[in-house]
Amino acid sequence: MKKHSAVRNSRAQLEDTFSSSRRTSTLEVLEIAEQLWSQLDTPLSLGLSLLSKAGQVEDILRCEFSPHRYPDWDSTLAADDHQAVSFLRKMPLDDVYSPSQRVEAAWSKFVEAEEQCRQTNSRFRARLRGELSTPAVECVLHLTQHKIAGWLGILDPRSWALRCRFGPGSDNLSRGSHASSYHKLSALSSTEDFVEGAARLALDHPSWSRYLTGVEPSDDSESFRLVDVIPVPGNTITFVPKTALIDRSIAIEPRMNIFAQLGLGALIRSRLKRAGLDLDTQEPSRELAWIGSCYGTVATIDLSSASDTLAREVVRDLVPLPWLTALEWVRSKSGTYSAPDGTNHVIRYEKFSSMGNGYTFELESMIFYALALSCCEVCRDDKSLVRVYGDDIAYPTKSVDLLEKVLAYCGFTVNAKKSFSSGLFRESCGADFFNGKNVRPHFQSECLSYVETLFRLANGLRRAAYRRNLGFGYYGKYRRAWISVIQRVPSSLRFVRGPWRLKSSSYGSDVECDDGYIASEYDEAMSSPLVRKAPGQWQGFFHPRMDARGKAIFADDVELVYLYALYSSRDGVSSDQSHKYGPSGIPLIPTRGKLRKRRLTLKAHAFEWLAIGDWDQFKVPCS
């Protein structure tokens, strides 16, 4: 009880410790990696350890995992090497490969994708002049047109307008923390050809119309001219981290374009769900990948730069005209890239839409799903073995050759390193299987700058160890690296412990937890003074947890606050949690961004404490 009281009294100090930045370097991450590699104790992992000690980190990052070189019965060696190679793959090691080098590599890949789209557009325009492909490919494209037209049906503008919304990310008028809907409602921007559409979308909401125009909403057909919409030429090209060697290109869209794009994407998603493709879950793709790893009947196909190689003429050929008109209307036709040397590059897109566009994910999923089903029909294969999630495609192995030919004709490149149609390894939607065993490794993708990042690394290693031991305790070769991470956590925060949550599926079980505590076994957690059985009529346990403390600003525009409240609660649930108030009843508007301040909750509740077992408590064969 005294320990409990002491922790309560030092809560502010603990929160500051958790939220404070810590000194970190590439060397610290490499030390943890070397401990993991030495314990994995395979020829490949020991070789990586030697490269690290010799300072040849770039060679480590370029090392590849090739599942085809492992015998089918030796999934243990394959899984160990997979973890060894993957641990640093997504880690931004600026001391080794600078951000400018990653951006330069990403820009080169972006330019290559544009050239690939240009060639695809030329090929499809020639097709309109009678230069057709093979009969099988033409048959697939014809079937794909009919499928997409049947799935989408009639475009209802009202259904589209009701689904339009702001996303959680940045747009061309807002950056960083000021990207909530409160900030986005105050000003409008769009591409020049969508200015009228943007204004009419705002006028469709009476309160928004009143705020923007200063007059009562009117049915006057020219009232849209009262709305001030800032015209912009297109989106802004930028780059975000992808792997240790290359960044990923995305586009920051104009505010009202992304508003309309998200509505159109939601409408397409609802139509696809009727057709049997549920894009709200990845589990069916993972289940098919597991089936493929067990029996070899399903191939998993991944495409390189799928969004950046979705060419204009492909969409124009496959999508019916009313929907194509809507898609064209709200997309950005050009993008601007500000290079590090100060030069601006204006790109007239050969692609149809990029990452950052609000409907790109649904559009590419629909096209790939229709192409895959059409190939199955032509080959008379089992369509129940087809599943698509973005550019992750699960497809019957017997007819994969035709699908690859069709994808190549449409301008897409199959990523040979991440596509598998032979052997017993399959990878799809964040799940890796070797001979039916889940061998998904832990990818370290962030620097250890805060205590929260140490929590995530420790939990990620232990979660991977759980998968490796098939849920019977933890794979012992991860233990030394896990202890090394725990030792880096300040001693005052090592008692912030909580339980695992079980995730069951047809291909096995997995565990998950929050980022605000160290996931622990029950006997480990009992050493914490703040973990205890719930008293009285409560069931389960109370445990500590660090919760995000949302930063907020005072709202200084009463009319905009009213508009923001109406927008946030239009679906009956406020996504921005706008119910908090500051002094004198002034509303507090949450801001977006990395939240560094945390609050220590002493009564986080768990109904049960999952008992998994000790490190290598049960020696379960992995083959």
C-alpha cells in the first residue's frame, strides 16, 4: 500500500520521464540487433553480426531473405533467418543511409513509374486503333469491364455527397498538429477544375454555407460564387519513410479534393462489399496465404509501386463513364515536387491517382479483384481462392501465368521478391507463413527516442517470440534481446505492466497489447505494486497504463466551434472528442501529431490475464 501511495505521489515525475526524449544512436539499435543475431545462431545471422562489427551496415540492409533455398521441413532455420534479415529492414538509420539518399532513390523510382505509365497509356491508345493483345488478355479485359460496371451500378450523387468527409491527415492548407476538422472547415481549396464542385459541396451543408458566405443558404444556382475557394494547380509530391534504403512517394491533396475523394472511395467500398470483397478486414487474405503455404494451391502476388503505375488509360478503359467522370473530376491531374536543391518540378501525371488520393486504395483493389476473377473465369479455375487487399493479391496457383501476363499488359510489375507461387512460403497483408507456420518477424521501424518506443520494441520482440513458439510460451532465442530492451527502460517505469489480448483465427492465434505498458505474464506483473486483482464485484485485474494526453488549443471562433460540433457528431459519434472545455467554458480543440505527454492511469481494467508460459517452456517442433 505504501508503494502504491508513493507511485501516486510521483505520478507527474513518471509522466515526464515517459514523455521525455532520450539520447539514442544507431549504435544502440545495432547492439540489440547483434544480441538477437548471436542468439539466433544461424550462419546468416552470425554473418550479419560480423558485418555489423565491421561497420558494414549498408550490406546488412541490402541482404535478402530467399525462402526457396530452405528445405520444406526446416521452417525453424527459415524463420530464424527471416527475422535476422528483417529486423533492421525498415529502420531509418540516418548515420548509414541519409534521408536525402532515401528521397533521391524514391524520386528516381517515381520518375520510372511515370515513364512506365506513359508506355502503358500509349499501348492502350494503340489498342483503341485496333492493335489488340492476345485473345486471352482481350477476353480478360472485356470481362473486367462488365464486372466493374455491374459492381458499381448507377452513380448516385446524393450517396456520394453524404459520404464526403475530411481525413485525419494533412492537406495543402494544413500541416502537422493543425489538421483537425476544426481547422479544415475554416477555408477551402481545390484544383481549378473542381472549384465549383467544392463550393457546391460546402453549400450542401447549411451551417457551413452560412459560415463561409455570411448569408443564409439559398437555392440560387449562382450562390456558389459567394464561397471563396482557393484554386491550386494540383497536389504536392512528398516522401515518407518506407525502408532503410528508400522512401515512399505520396501526394498531399487540395483540401476539398480529398474531401470528395474520400466520399467516392467510401461509396466504391460499399459497392465492393456487396460484390463479396470486404476491404474492412485483411483476414481473408491471410487465411488464403496460410492455405497456400500448407498446400501450395494459392499464390500470393505483390506489385511494385502499384499506385504509381495505375495508368490513366487503364482506368478509362475499365471503369464505366459516369464513374470515370466523377473520378476524373476530383483527382489532381498534376503534382509539384520541391527538390532539396530548391528547384520545382511540375509533373503532368501519366498515372491516374497516387498514394494520398482518397479513393486510390478502393480503385486499385477493385481493378485487381476484377482482373483476377476474370482470369479465373477464362482458365476455369476456383474463384473462391481469389482475394485482393490493395496490391496484395491471393490467387490460384494453377492459372497464375495468365494473371501475370494481364497485369504486365496493364502496366503493372510483379514484385518477384515478395510474390510466391511455388514452395511453401507465402506472404500477404502482414502475415508470413512457412509450411503453415506463422513466421512473421518483428520489423524495427523507429529510433528509440522515447520510452514508448522501448515499450513497442519489447512487446514486438515478445509477440514475435510467441508466434515462433506457436503460442506455447516464447521462443527462447529472442529472450536476450528482449532483456536488453527492458534494461534500457528507466527503472521507475518497469512496473508499468499489462496483459496480452488473444487474437484467434483459422491459421492460429496471435497476441496484441497497448503501447502504454510492457506486456507481461501474470507472475511477472505481480512484482509490480500497481497490478492487483479487482476488488469487490469487479471481475479481472487493475493495472497501470500510460495513456495519450491529447494536446489542445482554445477555440477562438464561436461560429466555427458550432460548425465543428455539427460536423463531428453528424454520424452520432464525435471522432475528435470535442467535449472538453477550458477556462470560462471555452472549448478545447484537439490537435493532430505526435503526442509526447502521457498520463499514468492506475486503474486500467482487464477482464483476464492471458497465461502464455515461460520462455521456451514447451519445446514445440516448428516443422
